[in-house]
Amino acid sequence: MATNTAVDVVMPQMGVSVSEGTITKWSKNVGDTIEADETLLEISTDKVDTEVPSPASGVVSEILVQEGETVEVGTVLARIGGEHSAAAAPPPPEPATQPAAEEAAAAATEGQEATPEPEPPAQPAQPAVPGNGKAFVSPVVARIAAEHGIDPSQVPGTGTGGRVTKKDIVAFVESGAAQPQAPAPAAAPQPAPTQAPPPASPPTAAPVPAAAGTSAEPQAPRPTPVGAQGETLEPMSAMRRGIAEHMRRSLDTSAHVTSAIEVDMTRVVQIREKLKKEYQSAYGVNPTYLAFIARATVETLRDYPWVNGELRGDQIVTRNYVNLGFAVELADGKGLIVPNLKNAETLNLLGMAKGIADVARRARDKQLTPDDVAGGSFTITNPGGYGTFHGTPVISQPQAGILGTYAIVKRPWVITDGNGADAIAIRSMMNLTLTYDHRLVDGAYAGRFLRDLRERLQGWSETDY
């Protein structure tokens, strides 16, 4: 149903560490009719390339951000419906050109020689735009260009007005072109010649300061900031700035406490070995240890709703569902994103294994949607794949807890047989940690959660879940 009230289309939040996005393509123009959930535009971020659906049906009344531009999360990109119309956009240029034409005609009839004076003021504005040989360059494009030492003015632009888009700069980098660094030194000597022309008599004095380089040094810090000997400096990416802000805000918001427990995963290891061949041949999926832990976790969260809840002001929020998030590493350890499986409590072991593999693949291929990263209620992080045995993860706000899973290692362990006799056996052991918000979850409550989670994993049966 079309709406008579204007509906804003905003830049979506694509993960807690994503602070901005670039418009790569508009699928509709001003004046076009669009249906709710129909693709309106495509965006690109450091982590995700995705389509943005229209939030309502109606006519596209305004497009406020053009292709190739980068804006912050929450920025209004367009409006659907309302009193604005496609005809509302053209009028502004017309009144702007008509007065100029009228002034020119009036000046011509009066025969004034001062008429050239109004034109020079308009000319300075024109060279200001092509100063670098290109129009506006987005922060994402500028960052990629800086990282590879590329002058954006040397990159062919396919965006509006020849603007260099993210795809243009990435394609240029991948093509192996690296000569754009050469023009940079050519631009540096230009200040010296500009000072040389006035004193025509001493041309030899001008090259001396240029050769000495002392006069140029105060202006040189901008190309490459240099740290102490042995140090390398690099600017923070937008992704890293977002992660830093989110982690700091979490520590400033929640009262972080971490509890740990040891789990005998021997039974799970044995069952996984039996299921692995069947799952891979019949379903094309690997039943990872993370799938077992995730399945046991959602079952345990049923009995501990505050671990799956949050504090919202002075209200405690609990849920009858689990949107289970998984921290996925991106960019060779230089970033991460946390997509989540909606209603994970409805998934059996096979469904959990498929779901984890799917969101992890789409996260690394930048194919997640806004819905994939929104609405998480509890998170699992899995650094154990790299051999770590303990950690204290930071809670992803506004959640109340995060589970850390660690390496499974074989260790001697005391077990009790059916007759009550103790014996030492080699068992596959793993540590689990639960970091929780002590404002909501107490230590005893967290301890019981970990205890029950351990019992589910140690008592796993082939017929379970």
C-alpha cells in the first residue's frame, strides 16, 4: 500500500563496528514507483555489500545521497511518499538560470562595460572542483588510495560525473597499476618555482633552498608520518574505529565478570567422528565442535533467561527465543563481524551446523544482509580454533553475556568408574568461559549456567538434539 506520509530510508547498521557505508547503485529514480521490500539501492561497507529494500510502497520522492558517496550509519538516503514529487526537484535549477539570463540581457541593452565583472566571481568556483582532476572522493576511496599510494585523479571513474567509486579504486589496485606514486614528487617541487619568478635576477638562489630541502621539511609531515626508530604508523580504518568504540562503550556500560569451567568433551569427540562422514556426504556440511556447543547452549539458555536477556533502562528484558551470534574474523585478523542465527532454539544439530557454516561464509564473502547482524541476544566467540585455552571476551552491547570456547586438548583426567573407584584416563578437555554483565547476572547464576552446559556436553547422546 502506498503511503501519503514521507518514509525515510536510512543507511542501515551493518554490524556494531561499521560506522559508514557507500552508495554503489540506485535501483530507482526520483518519481519511480516502488513496492515495500523491493530493492531500492545497493550499499558497500568494509564488511558487507548488500541490497537495501524499500521500507514502504509509494513513489520515490527524494534521493538525498548520490552514487559513490559515503555517509555515516543513520543518515537519511532517500524518502518514499509524502508531499514531495518528482516535479519538485527540477524547479530549483530553473530560477537559478533565469535570473542569470535576465541580468545578461539587461547588461547587454545598457551597454555597460562592467558586465564582465559578474562572470569572474563564478569562475573561481569552477577550478576549485577539478583541483585534483576529479570530483568528490569518498572516505572509503580515499583510504584505499592512501593504503596503496595511488592518486585518485589517475583512476578512471564510472560514478556520477566521473566520480571514482569503491569498485573503480579496487579494480585499479587489482590491475597492478602502481605508478601513480610518481606524480607525487613532481607536485612537491612546484612551490619552489612559484617563488623563483619574482626575483628574475638571482635564479641561482632559488634552486639552493630546494636542494637543501630545509625549507620544504615543515610542509613534508603530511605524506608519511614517522614514528620512532623501528616503528610503523598507519591510520585506523573505519572498521577498526568502530570496533574500538564499541568495545570501549561496552566496558564503560556493563560490569564485566568472567567465570570459567572445564568440560570433558570426549563423548562429543566420539559422536562427531561418527557423524562427520554422514553429514559431509549426505548434507555437505561439517559438524564442527562449535555446532555441538551452540546446540547445547541454546538448550541451557531456556533455563537461564537473564543470560539471554538485557537491561533496558531500569527494565529487565527476557526472551522466549535465542538469536545466537557468532564472531567471525575478517580481513586477516584486522576486523570482525557478528552475524546471528535467528530463533536458534528451533534448530537441531544438523540445522545448527548448516546455519553456522552459512553465516560464516556469507560474512567472509560480504554477502550478509542488515537482518543478519541485527537483533542478536547472545554471542559465542571461538578463539580455541587457534589453540588458545582461556580468555575474557568483551560483551557485545546490549547483550548480557558472551560465551568463549577454547582449544580441545588431551589431558590426564581423574574419572570415576561404575564401582566408585577413581582412575586416571586420557580425556579430551576444553575450557569454557562466560563473560556476563554483573548488573543483571550474579556469579552463582552464571556458575549454574556453566555447570548445566557442561552436563549437557558431557552427557551427549547420539539420539540427542
